[in-house]
Amino acid sequence: MQVVAGLCASPDHKLPAFKRFHLNRLRSTIRQKMWLTKFLLGAVAVYAGVVALMYLLQTHLLFPARLAGDSKPGLPDAATYLEVNAPQNVRLVGMRVKPANKADANTPILIGFGGNAWQAQNTAEFLHGLYPENEVIVFHYRGYGESAGKPSADRLLSDSLLIYDHVQKTVGSERIVAVGFSIGSAVAAHMASKRPLAGLILVSPFDSLEALASQHYPWLPVKWFLRHRTDTFVDIQSVTAPTAVIAAQLDTIIPPQRTQIVRRVIPNLVVDVTVAGAGHNDLYGKVEFREAMVRAMNEIQAEIDQQ
């Protein structure tokens, strides 16, 4: 204790050389540790802030309803608007586009689910252009277009069942094919797992939102803070309807390995096409994509005709 007191009280120049050396070394070590501690605390604070920000923004990142805009493409005159009342008095608005020619009893109705930046009009127009002989029904997701409420994965999945039941009640068709694009593929697969379908077309499907988010953000604790969940990997395993998968070879939004996991567990895969040289967004403009979509519907129609 006397030695320590002497060190603290005595000026450095009065200390022997070896004591000054050790004292300076001690001070340097303390300064380094203090700097490292401050750096680590700052890094932890920044990381915690980023995690908190991502937690708060995740709904907007997954469901950018504002980015979808209010574009209203020119739908045919035969298009009519539909409404479904969801729980909590949420009104869902959709549209029904009748076929160019009168369809026979074996021609299925298509229910479409677009990507997270698509409005229902865009999806309906796109499907009608691909399949003019089929009736097309598409609803805005919650919080999109004229539909009320706020979007969430759980609500999109549960709303798909309401839409199916509404179509069955109002149209009465026993032959329904669900077509899902990107995040809409998860919605379509969920519908197929809970309701009988004549066919299923999945464009850029992925195994789960958790797995997809984890791959894009490996530095985030996705498992703990993700509030939106879909699980196509589980849903698709109970689907016996003829299923088509169409994906992009160079997709960076939904990496091919996420689609491959889904592809491996589909019980009745009738069409499996990966469009070479295509990315997530330019896929839709490829001739090979349109050909694959037509082929998918033809394969599904062939199975329907054999029943």
C-alpha cells in the first residue's frame, strides 16, 4: 500500500527509470483498453440501432404499398369490381375479368396473387394477356389499392382463403387455379394447402420468409425479430394439385437455392422451368417465360380434362 501511495503521489520524474517505464506501460494499456471498450460499446449501439430500425421498417420493406402506385392499366370492358369483407370490418377490393370467349365447364378460373410491388390491376391485366380464354380474379392485398387495412403476411394468407370461399360462393366453379408471383407464390401455395385447387402455378417461389431474409441479412437476428412469416416449404408438401414452377436463373431477390428447396418437395410437379439469363424483374419480359406460363396452363388443363 505504501508503494502504491508513493507512486500516485510522486511526480514521474522523481521515480526511478524502471518504475517510470512500468507506470507508462500501465497507463498505455489502460488507455488502449478504454479505447477498445468505447469502440465496442459504440459498435454495439450502432448494431442495436440498425436492428431496431430494421424491426420497425420490416413491414414497409416487405409490403411497399406506396411503391406499387395507383397505376390503372386498361382492363377490358368486361372487367367488374368485387368486394370481400374480412374480419375487423376490413374491406378487400378486387376485380373479375371475364374470358374473351365463353368458356366451357372444364376451363378453370384463375385467382392471381402478385408481387409485393404489384397492384391488382397489373396482375389481372398480365394474367388476362397470358390466358385470354380464362376468367381472372385478383384482389388487392390489404393496404394496397382500394383495399383497407394494413398488410401483413398472416393477413395475406388468411385473406386468400376468404377470397377462395367468396369465389366459390359467387361464381360456383369447382375448377380454380391459383397463380402466384414472388411473394404471391407463398399466398397461392397456402391457399392450395387449405382449399382444393385444380392447379397451381408458382413464379419465383421461395421456401420461407425467414430463410429468405436470413440469406439477405445474415448479420441480423432474423429468427427473433421477423414479424412476418410464410412457409411454402411446409404448405406445398400437402398439395396434390398439378403444380408448375417457373424461376429466373439469375434471380438475386429470390436466390435459386430458395426455389430449389421448394421444387424438391412438390408432390405433383408437372412443369419446371428456369429461364436462362433472366433476373427477378426482367423475367416477365422474356419470351421463354411467357412460353413456360402457357405450357404450365396447358399441362394443368390436360390433367383437368382427364378427370
